[in-house]
Amino acid sequence: MREILYIQAGSFANYTGTHFWNTQEEYFTYDDETEPLVNHDISFREGIDQRGNQTYCPRLLMFDVRGNFGSLSAAKSLYSYEDQSVDNSSQAEESIWDGDILAYKQEPISSTQPTKHDAPVVRSSSEARIDNEVEDALDGLKESLSKVSFWSDFARVSYIPRSIQKIPESPDWDHLNGNWDVGRRTFFQYNEETDLMDGAVRRSLEECDSPQGIQIIEDTLTFGSFIDSFINSFRDEFSRLPILSFPLLSQSIPTRSGTEGTQLRDLKVIINDALVLRTYNDMDSALAVPISPSAAWTFPKTADKPTVDIYSASAILCSHLESSTLPLRLVISITPLEPSIWKFTLIRLRNRSTSLSLTSLLAQLGWRGINRFSHLSGAFLSKTTERFDVSLSVSDFSLPANKSPRATLFAISDVTRGLTSEELLAYDKWRSQAPSSFSPGTSFHAPSYPSSEGLLSMGVPTGPSSQTPLQADNCPGRLFTRLTTTTETAAMFDAYASLIHNEITRKPGLVVQSSGLDLDELKELVGDLWTIHDNYHDETLNYESLDDEE
């Protein structure tokens, strides 16, 4: 069945994940005549609720501090006994303790209804314009979205209790961000108290017929070391299952130059991010796609860079993350390659049709077998054109710096959404003109990305020719997404290694105190980062120029 177990950890990760699952919900078909786009059994588990009704719920474990779940346990779980069990356990603890009790209770969190039925329908016309009715709907949508306080507020799917993993919230939680030791201790304590690995994780995998691996989205600032410990424990039991991860890096971005003013708090967070990345490099059958903070995403120079909140930023990220992994979930059928009959089921891999799994994706992007990191980039496409060239309109979500025009691409996985037959021919021509320094890779062509409230409610950049509000002919459902293995990765690890090396040379005692690592561990980390750098390094690139252009 090729099932995937999904892991989400942290607030931004769960915002992104909620958009992801809302998109999966859009793929469901409810009649026998419509051919499904995806195999829902890969991402959803079938079950029976307490009333005997058939249910489909995500194969998902989502971690966050208790306060970030909002009203999820009351409003979104299929079963009501979860809250009762929590109350009963609290009463049991009170009966054992015979001393004084000082109770702190927060105000009940009200539920915000999902906005699915508020989404406007953008109607096509010969003039490709949005009429007053749709504009009114957009205004109503924005007002509805302004009420979103938690990522659970706009969730459309239902979860089983096992999916909801609430981490106890320490009073000093905000001050512990980036603290590697605290995150590890939190995991081991939580695992001991909840039997996480032998309970929820094992049960989730054992109910799969043939699991192909796990997909992770994690906030490295708050859950970096927690997920690091989770992965190590997971590997002890399931050593051969592939791992695809999207680590959402912190706001503290290292630069190769200008380290003099680095604050100790920022340095601690940067070291935390570096430790997370090193974890993935040390694994077999793993691929990490680092995601820079939204403030560092590179947008086309000809388009205004939007100011987005966490809801909209996660919607933008999800549209490309979901599309880049769509081939793992597609319903595959062999289709002739003539452009006139291209369908969403067509997959092109060196002139033959095939399916894609986590194993094959990791093998392709892993390139020489020692590369564990890829980059995510993409573009929202403007109105249809016979010339396909996104070189000026691609946004980079992985590298917070100007891209080098001389970067070498070793492996590519492209996904396009909503292209016409003429555009597919133009895409083929564009790909054929690309440098020959990389293997052909894969190209997947699918229908438009499902309507997203987060994208429809804002003017996302759609390319150099359009900075207008979203319209029928430049709808965000038309997009291009790319995963690449590239020499650009060397620049990122150059920045991490150089900064940490410079800081432990200048002020070793303060760095040791701030990071919680001893000096030998820090030096070992720097050496490992340089090793990763060397795996992607190209002698013809000048990485210092990347910082100078910022």
C-alpha cells in the first residue's frame, strides 16, 4: 500500500501541516465516475467511529505545546473520551496527594469554525477579471481568517486521539528555545510518560500494510532536539524506513562574514540548527530539505516582496511542499507520452513511465549516495504563455541569499500544476536547453493546486509580469515546484561552519556556556559541517560574494 507516516512538530510546522491536510481533503472524490488524483490510503487510515461510520483520518502524529492546540481536542477529535481521560487522570493525581493544591487554569479556548465554505469561486471569463461578487467573497474570507488564532482553527479533517501529542508547557518554554539539552530531556520524559515510541508510533506503523517511510515537518527552534531524539529512537526500531524531512530553520541566519556582532542567544540558536542538520547527514535513507524563515525567502526582484503572517506564509510554503511531494501519493497509470494526451497520471523519468516512492526519491536526489540535502523552490505562474521560463520568477525557500548563476545542479525533481498542452511543450523545450551538468531527473505534471484560502486572501507574487490581485488567469493553482540537489548547499554549510568556528576561537568560554556543549563537541560539530560542505563544494564558486550581495 506504500503508506507514509507524517510527523509535525511546532507551531509553524502545524500551520503548514494543517494546510497540507486541507489540501488532501480537497482531493477526495465522492462519485464513481471521477477518477481520483491520489491514493488516499497512503496518507489516510480507514477506521470506524463510535457510531459505526467509516472514517478516513490522517496517518499523523502532531506535536506542539499544549497551549498551541487551541480547541482541537474538543472540536476536532473523533472521540470525546480523550478530554475525559485527562480530567480523570488529574483527579487521580489529586487523590494520591494529600497536601495543598494550587491550581492554575486558563480560560477555555473557543473554537473557530473552518473556512471551507467561505472560499470564493473564481470564475473564468474572456476578460479574465474578478467581479464584485467574488471581491465581496474575498473580503468576507479575509475577515474570517482574521479570527484564526491557532492552527487548529482552520483544520477541515478529523484526527484520532493518537495523532494529538500535547507536550507539557513549561513556564520558561519561550526562554528554552534552541536549548539542545532541554529538548532532548523533554522527549525522553514525554516518551517515558506516554509510551510514545512503543505506543502511538508502533501502532501507527503496524496498521500499515507496507509503509514506505515517514515525512517530517519540524520547527527547529522549538522542537529541533526533541525530533532529533525522536528520530534516533525511531531508527533503533525501524532502521530501514526512509525519512523525508522539512526542517523549518530559525530566524537566526548565519552569514560567513560579519560575525563580530553575533549575539550569544542567536549563536545558541544557530548551533541548534546546525546540530539538527548534522543529524540528517549522519543517517542512511534520509533526505532533508531545509526551509529558511519566511522573512528570508527570495522572491523575484521584479515583484514586491509580500509581508505575510504565519497563516499566509504557511499557505505559500505548503503549496510548494505539497506539490513537490505529490508524486509520492499519485494514483499511477501508464500513459503514452504524446503531449496531446498528457494527463495528471503521466510521470516522465528518462523517457519512461514509472511510479515514485520515498526510496526512489531519496535515491534520485541523494545523487552520489552521500548527499542528504536538497533545496525547495517554486513559482506561481502568471497567465498562459507559449514560452515557459521561470528563471526570473522562482522563489527560493531554502537558501537565504542571492543564488549564484554558476551553481551546478546535480539532480532535479520538477512538478508543474495546471499547465496546458502548449505549455508542456514549452516546458520540454525549456528543460532541454538547461545545462547538461545534471541527470535528467523527473518531471511530474498534475492538475491545478486546489483552492487555498491562504493564497486567495493575499496577492502572492505570480511572476515579473503580474503584481495585481489574483485573477482567473493567474490563479495560484498554476504553479511550478522544484526539488534540487545543488552546489548552493555548500554556501549554507560554509556559513554555519565559519561562524561557529570564529565564535569559539574568539570567546570559547561564553560559547560553551551558551550552547551547553563542551569545546570538543563544538569543534567536532564544525568539522562535520565542513565535511558536509565538501560534499557539495564547487571550486568555481565564490561563496563570500553571496554574503556581500545581501
